[in-house]
Amino acid sequence: MRLDKYLKVSRLMKRRTIANEACDSGRVAVNGRPARASYEVKPGDVISISLGARRVSAKVLGVDEYATKAGASSLYEILSEDGPSA
């Protein structure tokens, strides 16, 4: 699954267009390297997101095309979260 879609389906970001723009501007990294929106997410990847003063790192536990709001948090595990919560 594409990185921008994964960020939206997992609810790490609210909209796919915002996820796409964050990837294009270099604010999203996978396994320590800046990633494009077209990157294919796999279980075990570590995604780091920097939005303003907020930084979040999450490990991908699963990839599912469709996730309910309740099931979205089972797709990842938060490793670290810094800065103000949005």
C-alpha cells in the first residue's frame, strides 16, 4: 500500500492530500530515510512524521486497505511522540 494511503487509513493523518504534501516536503521518513508518497509500506517499517513542533514515530504492524476507526490503531505501534498533541 502507498505511504500516503497508509497514513490516511491508519488515521496517523486526517487526509491523504495532507499526507501526500508532507511526503513531498520531506516531513515523512521511513526507516530513517525521507520517503515519497508512492513508497510501498511493509510490516516492520518505522515511519517518522514531523509536523511543526510535533514529531511521531510509529512501527507498522499491519497493512490493511480498509480499516474501521476502532481498528485503525491496530495497524501501528507508537514508538515515540514529542511536542504538543493536535
